[in-house]
Amino acid sequence: MGDDVSDSADSTRAERPKAKRRLASDAPTSTRGREHRKPEPEPLTDEEVRRLHREWWLRVPLAIMAPRAVFTALRDESDAAQAARQEPVLLLVLLAGVAAVLSTSAAGSLLDNPELDGALIFVWAVIGGIIYGAVSYWLGGLAIYFGARGATTKKQVKPTYQRARHVVAFAAAPIALSLLLWPLRLVIFGSDVFESRTAESAGERVFTILAGLCVLWAFVLLLYGIRTTYDWTWLRAVGTVMLGALALLCVSAIFVVV
């Protein structure tokens, strides 16, 4: 009978399945199996690169006519896409900067100096536009970047500074478009637009209102660009701008105090 009990215990142990050995999390790859890695994208051909550059040049006017397609395309942060939109971004920043400089009160009194003429005003507008546009591009992008980081949850992918700058650049398209008002303005009023006057005429006031509407349009487009690029709600887009503005104010206050 003792032999029967021993045989029964041996058969029970033989039938018991063996426990699977768990591998340590830091086990070498050879024992854990091959890791699945995403294949690296193949480099674009010259024809594909040229086509990508053409697409981004065509998106410059589309920022006004069909902004959703433009801001959705900004989600592509591949090296090829970022390189392809550098020149369109530069153009928008330059044009918007020149338009902003020409709208300042300083531009309205340039010809009060008898040593200045039309050629020097053109040079002043271009150089001032480059400086003004570059500062607005980098600081505006920094503000949107800070705001987007603050509005992003822990589980979401953190936004990049470059994408924030490009959103700001394409949102400035209406300001760049306002440059088209200047040829008409010069035809109607001539050099008087660069001379000090006691009061604006009704016609000049119309151009001032149109330029202000372009600025308002650019602000709305900025909110729309944030909402579309990051796939957020309107409330979150507004919060991004507010957080970014608050961050810049805090940084500016530090420099003022110091």
C-alpha cells in the first residue's frame, strides 16, 4: 500500500505543469526576444523633396483661404517637412514685420525729416521689418510654446518649440496680406502718409480700420491654428495664449526688476 501512495504522489508531481520562469525586466535582449523597432523612413528622392517644397509654398496663400489644411500639415515634424517650410515661414515673417513697422506712429512722421526720401523709407521698412518680424516670431513662438506645454497633460506628447513658431508664422498671414493696402494708400494720399498731421482724414481712417481688422484676423487665426495643430478645443487654445502671455510677462518682470 505504501508503494501505491508513493506511485500516486510521483504521478501527481509528473502531471503538475511547470511554472513559467519570469524574466527580469533588465534581462538582455537575447533572452527576452527581439524587440520590435519601427523601420526608419527611407530618404526622399530629389523629385519628392521638390514636390514637398512646392506644396509648402502653395500653403502660404492657403493660410488665408483654407487654414485647416495648413495647420493640419504642421503636425508633420519630419526633417523633410520642417526643411521644406523654412523659406515660406521666413517670407511670412518678413512681410508681416514690414506691414507692422509701416503701421507704427514712427512711420507716420518719417518725411518730417528733410534728409529722408522714398528710397530711405523703403530701406528703413525692410530692415525694421526684419528685426520686428524676427523678434515677434521668436518671442511669439516662445509664448505659444510655454502655453502649449502648460496646457498639455502628462500622457500627451509634449509640443515642440519649432511647431509653435511655425503656427505663429502662418497665423501672421493676414498681417502680411495687409501690405497690399499700401500701394492703394500711396496712390490716393501720396507722401502725406509719412508726414505728421493734426488729424486723419476719413479715407485714412478707413485704411487704419482695415489694418486693425487684419491684426484681429491674425489673432483669431492664431487661436484656430493652435486648436487645429494640437487638435484641442477652443477653450484650450485660448488658455494656451493666456498662459503664454503670462509666461512672457513674468520673464519680462524679472528683467525689469533686475
